[in-house]
Amino acid sequence: MLRIIDARTGEPVTAAPARRGLTRVEAHTAGYDSTSLRVLLVADVLVRALELGGTPVWALLNGERDRPELRAGAAALGIRPFEDGVAGSGLGVGLGEAQALHVLGEGTATSDGVFAGARIAVAPVDPAAAGIPAGADPSAVRLALLSTRRGAPLRLDADALAVAQDTLRRWRRAVADWARQPSRAIPDEVRAELRTAWEDDLDVPGVLRVLRSVETSDLPAGARFETYAYADRLLGVELTRDVGAPA
């Protein structure tokens, strides 16, 4: 079961309600920059993780300004649309909802406030460039932002983007090759490793470590393909994009 660290208390809380009631995920941003995009990306991955566990989600964006720019940048990164919320509303759990989860920048996540529900802190991107770096592949930007745990600052520089781009090329090529072989079920232990990682405070780097292990394992090609396709339901970096393309 997905558990996250509440920034208010420092204690783990269950992100998915036991009765599978609707969970509201609110992303709170202060403007358009790389840190705000990271906040939205963490919220997007949280929504994906909850949905993979069978929890219905209502996703909202509470942005103080620059919402059109934020939405455009989010769409480029493969972040699914969030409905408009009311900035600073501090609404509690509403009708039909089991709980609310708030994803905020690190500077505001632990301050006193009126938000009801757990707060998920996201560390800044350094430098906080205005959005996606010019000329960068948005999928590589997404992977680079996911490669560090959300509570740790990261630098979105040329080196980080180059590593992410090389990883994407290699994995997409491998997935396309594996897809040519008969499909095989994901081994139970591999599926458990993936879920254990993302259910531990949304440890996406842990998911990436599992994929690196599977990449060089002796699992059948079909099982490796299914593993990567399953993990990409959380990651959202289009690992199966090149399936069916000419070799």
C-alpha cells in the first residue's frame, strides 16, 4: 500500500484510503519555472501510483500565476491535465472524498497553514530555469526530473539531460527488440520490487534501479518487455514508443 511522508509531521501516512474512496491530489505552484514543473510531475506520478492501486483520483492545480504556461510545460512533459483549483483555498475533504493530498514546493510544505490533508514536499530544481531548457527532449527532461528522489534538490543541466537522453535511447531500443519475442509474464518478485519501490514514499529512483537490474538480467525477452511496459505506466516516458519501428 502506498505510503508517503507527511511534511508537516515527518511521519509516514497511507496515501490510498482503505475503502478506496476518491482521493483529491492538489498541486500547488507559485509560478512557471522548473521547480513548479517538478511539483506538477510529482503530483502526476502520485496520481498514476494511486490509480495503479485502484484508487480513484481527482487532480487539481492550484497555481498562483502563469497557469497557461504551466499547463503548456506540463503537457510537453507528458503530465496529464489537472483541473483548475482555487489558489490558497485550503479546502478540506469534500463530499465523496476520503482524503486530500497536497503536493507543494519545499519552502511552503512545512509552514503553518490551512490545508487539510497530508503535504508532500518537493525540493527545488537548481537552477530554477524558466521551464524546459531550450532544445531539450521533453521525455529526457521528465526522466531527469524523476531520477532523484523528490525530497532532494537536483540540477537540470546538460550532463543530467545527456544521461537521461542516453538512457531513454537505450531502453527504447531494447524494449523494441524484446517486443519481437513471445510475451512472458512479469515475474512475481520483479513486480513486487517495482511496487515496493514506488509505494515507499514514491521512490521513483528505486523503480529505475529495478529496471536497470532487469535490463541486464537473464529473464526472457518477453518478460523484460512486459516489465518495462508496466513500469512505464508510472514513469510516463514512452518506453514502448519504438515498438514496431524498423530495426
